[in-house]
Amino acid sequence: MKNIITASLALLSMLLCSQLIAAEGEQEQRANALLERAAEFLKAEGERSFAVFSRQGDFTESDLYVFVIDRSGVMVASGGPSRVLIGRNIASLLDDHLQETFQQVLAVEEADGVQVSEYRWLNWQQGKEERKKAFYRVVNDYIVAVGYYLPRTGKQGALAMLDRVVEALTTNQQATIARINDLDSAFYQDDLYPFVVDGDTRRFVAHGYNPGLIGTRFDTLRDHAGNPLGDPVLALMTGKDEAEFSYQWRNPVTQQVESKTIAIRRLGNLLACVGWYTE
């Protein structure tokens, strides 16, 4: 019976992941189609197209809109909330990481064709920064782009990362712990990260976001609501190979305290955990 349930959950996970991939694929197609229409319009109309791009109509589709930047980094057109930035050099608004990405965008040539970039940008509807994927190309020496916000990572993404962590720990425990503590990008994605606890010493041995917790006591840890966290998790895992536990924790992306659920797997004396946030 346990094997049947495990297989069913695995199949459900695969189906949900397939649906997410299909949804993002559809978004990419829509974004690229809108980008191509905008590029052809810009070629034909030149700077007169900026006013058309900057109003609701032919070049806005639900959550998609066109924005255009000149070679100096000034926003010259936008059909979305960033229209308030028209006429401003947006480079001054970016942090160091985005500055580097932005300079790469400004260096693109027309012959390079369609390019893609992922970054964090304020979602005005949600009132917070989220991952955004933009497709862009150079037309008439302007950079025309269309982007969309990527779906928030959830349970399926966390379970997929936990699978990778468990497999890596099984293959080479010491090297994997070192990679997690070095914040290896293979074990860190936005608000997804693993941590590993030694059930014998009851201390953190690895943490994929806050290295300062390494070596500290897990059993006395409390969540951001002041409730015991470490001790209940250790008690929950007594005699179990896997479980889930929910608590309140600060999301490193939104910097807000949110509900978090961790999936826990036992590997001998180690407990490997990856969690996902829900607002």
C-alpha cells in the first residue's frame, strides 16, 4: 500500500510539473508573438510607435505589455505600470546585480536577434518584487521588450530540490554539505534552499541561505511567531523517514514573515529539509 501511495504521489507531482511547464511555455509564445508584432510596428513607424506602445490597446494583452529603452538606458515607451518611468534613465534605479544585467542588455546588437533575461522587478499588482522573464531585441537602435512574471515556486519545486539534495548527499555527503554551505546555485533558487540537521548532535550542519546557523542548536530554535520549531521537528521524525512540518519564517525574497512548510527526509542520522512559502 505504501508503495502504491508513493507512486501515486510521484505521478501527481509529474503531472503538476508538466502543467506548470506547459503554462510557462504558453506565456513564452505569447510574449514572443507580441514582441515580434511590436518590432515590425517600430520598424514601420519609428518613434511614432512609442505613443501607441504606451497606451492600452493593440500592444497590451492582459498581463503582457511592450516597453522600449534607448541606448543610454532611458525608458521611451511602456504599456504597463513602468510608464511612470518614461523619460527617465532607469539605470539609476537598479541595484548592483541588475546594473550588470542591464549593461549587457544595452550592449546587444540588432544582428543578435531575440535575447532573454531573467531578473527581479516590482510587480505593481502584488506590491512586491518577483522574478520576471523578458524577451527583447534591437530595432532601429532601440531595445524593445516584452516580459512576464514567473510563477511563484511552490511545493513541487521544493520536492524536486529535496530529491536533488538527497541524491547528492547519498553520493557524497561531505562534498554536498560543503556545496550547500557555499551557497552553490544548484541548491539555491529564489526562496528555495535546503538545510541539513544532525539528529545526533541536534545541530545544523548545512544551510543554503544563512551560513550563520551552521553549528548552532536546532532543537531550541523557534519560528518567527515564537513557537518551538526544532524540537517538534525532531520529535516528529522519531521513527519516520519523511514528514512535513509548517511554521512561520521570513521569506528571503519578499523579506516578509510567511507560512512555510518543510518536507523532511531522513538519511541515517541526517535530516534533509527543503521548504516552500505560502502567503
